Amino acid sequence: MCKPKPGPRCTPHMRARLEQATARVATARARLAEHPTHTRVQRRLAAAEADYAQTLALYDSTPGGQDDLRAAIEATTDPHDRHALTVRLRDAERLRAEQVDALRRARTEHTDEEGTDDAPRGTDDAGAARSVLEDVRLESGPSGSRTEGDRGSVDRSEDRGGRSPRLLINGRQITPVATHTLPGDVRAKLESRGLSAPPLHELAPDDCGLYREQMLELTRKNPHAASVYVYDEDEYRAMRLLVTDDGKAGVALKGDEIVSVFAHKDCAHPRAARAMLRHATALGGHRLDCFDTVLPDLYADAGFVPVARLRWNDDYAPDGWDYETFRAFNNGRPDVVFMAYDSDRVDGKYTPGAGEYVEDYDDGIARAQRYRPS
């Protein structure tokens, strides 16, 4: 059985995940063989291979994975293979030890902050139970700064010169490069609709792997997450990555393009997607594209208007796409909708079918880039 994160993973779960990752790589390679010059297919293969490598390392660290490595070392007669397998086993043992230590430290910190397990549990400022934040919570800041119970210390916008809060996400201490807060009137309007409007913390480039981990975790938990593309780590490193204080929701900026919007169900800030989009547009996000599912309605509320659309093509279906899951949307084959930001259209409504059809993806991007509000 898997231990609570960030603790060790169990053999059965990781074996199943490894099989899924292997299948995704095979599918991506087959598609690339059919379309060797298509950039998006190349990126999907790179992402699938990166996910496979990460999953293999986690499987190796399990008891079953280590047994497999020892058996392979015993069976091989090739000295080069034996050396490579021995290195993998050593890395696996080290990772297992790190996972055990991370879980021990997380439990120790949890006990230090909240007392014994019998102590009453309160709620954080957003009203979420502290039990939700056991593995991901706002840590106390530098000496003299405020702690989790008082978030006034992080309620500032573009404060690059001030002290940043320290976050604990998946057992890792993170120091954001900036904290962004929406204007009071925008927050009040969102909150009046029953929506969360938390500050977002901008990750340093070296923490891009954490963002990607959250995206991959979502794809494993949510069958609808196949509609959101997961970039590789180097691509995320070049983006601006914004997350909530528990790391369970975020949005990325790739130049003026908004990508990789995500929110886990156990995020401490429920229904925060609209606020995250307000953050993204305030920081220069002016275009995006998405499948014509429920997403255009969400983006229209943030001020995005459809400027073009591209018909579905089975050859470019995302990895893990389930036509039955998305059957309600054009029988599982929704258009791609290209949208551009118009500040006068905030709180707008999406008109299904809006946007002229284009022949290829690049043309849709170009139209979104050229869009100027009337």
C-alpha cells in the first residue's frame, strides 16, 4: 500500500502506472512515424518519454521494482548492462530512502505545527479544513514575518523586492519569486459569486518540475484532464508558473499565451479557476486555445472571445483521450477553439460555434495573435 505523500509508493500502483506510461510512449511513437514533421506530435512524444522516465524511477524505488532490478542483474551476462542496472538499483534505493525521510519530516512538521493528533483541527483562512493541507500548506516565513494563521504577509501584488512566503508543497520547501494579488474590487466581485480569489505565487524556474508533477497527477486522477496538454519540464522552465499556496491549482504563461490551467478537487481554494484567469490576463495573457467542451464558457467569463476554430482530427487526439468520456461534445470529437482577450468582454458568455474555421492549427494561433478589440 502506498504511504501518504511524499512517502514511498507501492508496487501494484506503480506497476499499473508504468504500464500506462509505456502505452502512451508507444502510441506517441506510432503517431510520430505517421507525422514525422508535426511539432505537436513531437512534443507529445517528448512529454510521454519524460513521464515514462519519471514513472520508471518511481517504480524502481518500490520493493517489487528493486526485486526486478536485482533479478535482472543476476540474469545478465553483459557487463555494461549489469553496470547500468546496478546504477538504477542504487538510485532506486536512494529514492526510497528519500521518500521515507520526506514522510518522516512531513509528519514531524505536522506534529510541531498542530500538536498531537487529538488536538482540535481548525480551518485556514479560505475555510478549508486543515486536514486537506497536511501535505501542502503555507509555511512560516523568514524571521519576523507572519505565519499560516495570518496571511496578511502574502497579500501583496508584484512584490518582488519584499520577502516571499515559503511554501511546503509535496514535502518540498518552495520560495516563490513573487506573490500576486487581485485588486480588491475584482476579488470582491468573484467572492460574491461564491468563487475563491486567492493570491497566486510565482515559482522560480528551478521549481518547474513541481508544476509539471501537479499536471501529471491531475491527468492520472481526472478522466477529463486529457483535454489539457502537459508540456515537458524544459518548456515549463521558460514559462511563468503561478500556483495557489497549496500548489493544488495553477496557471502558466507562455509569453502572451495562457496554458496548463489546472485545479485539483482537494485544493484549499475551491472554484478558483476564474480568479486564476484574472491573474493571468493581468500579467499579460492575451490568448489561448482549448477544446470546445465546457472550457470556452469558463474562458468567456474571463473576457476571452472565440476568433477561430479547427475541426477535430483523430490523428492528433491527445494521449489518453476517451471518446466516450467526451461524447457530449460532438460525439467525443470537439473542435479546437482559439480565443483572444478583450477586457470589455469580461463576464461574457460563449456563443457555441462562434469563430471562423481555419485549415490548420498555426492559422488559428495567428488569428488569435492578430486579434484587436473593436
